[in-house]
Amino acid sequence: MSFQNPRAFLSPDFIIRAAAQPWELRGVEELRHQVFVQEQGIFADHDRDGIDDHALPLAAISTLASEADQVVGTVRIHEEAPRLWRGSRLAVARSHRRMGRLGAELIQLAVCTAHGRGCDRFLAQVQMQNVPLFKRLHWVPLREIEVHGVPHMEMQADLAAYPPIPDPFVGWKALSPRRRRVR
């Protein structure tokens, strides 16, 4: 076996799935604290609310030597009303934002999971800087709103672009950008 680019194998890959292990759930909580409390200052102490009691946390987990290493992205989803689902608290670690696709992978998992659980309508309140990403991913802007003092756009996913998946705990592996170029 020859290696065309040995550095490519030092780049992490990612597991995109529902968070289940205690260390994954702690990682989700720590990442949300980093992004929404420390970086953005939206919340004073923590961003946890009543939705967390029944939401499904999803995670992007970096791998090191093919082993799960750390949570570097997250989003939560919940059924707000029968067949109406919402996504919220989308966060990607600052160190991994230049990857350019972890947010999109998490959005895909979120909507596909809800779709697989009977969702007819999937909504999210999206920070304004993320609206272009959501539009590229087949979301439609509905109205501008303010959430916790921050401008957001209420958006709706086009479910036709998101095939239902039955088990978000299986998830999938996403190759690092460098690894995708090498193959």
C-alpha cells in the first residue's frame, strides 16, 4: 500500500449522529456553553432551557485514529406539536468552522431524523449570518424575528430535500476535506 499524501491521514474524520454516551452529552453541553455563553454572550450562565428536557441532541464528533474523540458540532431537535418539529442551538466549535460543512451535516441529520419520525413541517430560528447556508440547503425564509436580543430568521426546511432516516444513533461518517481530495 502506498500513501499519496501521508498528511491526509492526520486529518480527522467526523461521525455525525445522535449523542448518546455520557461523554458525548457532556461535550454537547460544553460546546453550547462555549458558543452561546462565552463567544456570543447571548446567555449569562448557561443556555439550557425546558426544551432540553425532551430534545434529541445531535453531534458531530471528530475522530482520532478512527476512534471518537470530541464533540465539535451540535444541534438539538424536538417535536413542538404533532408533526411539527424544530431545530435549535446549532453550534460548531470555532476550531472546526473553516471545515465548512459540519453545520450542513448536522442540519441534514436533524431534518432527516425528524422526517423519519413523522415530521410534516420542520422550522428553525436561524441567526442572520447563517441564513445563506440554510438557503443553500433548501430552506425558505418565513419572517425576521428577534430571539434573546439577537436578530434571527424563522425558516422552514423543504422536506423533499431530506429523505427520512429511521435511526439517528447510527448516523454516518463524514471525511475531512483533506481526505476527500486525496481519494
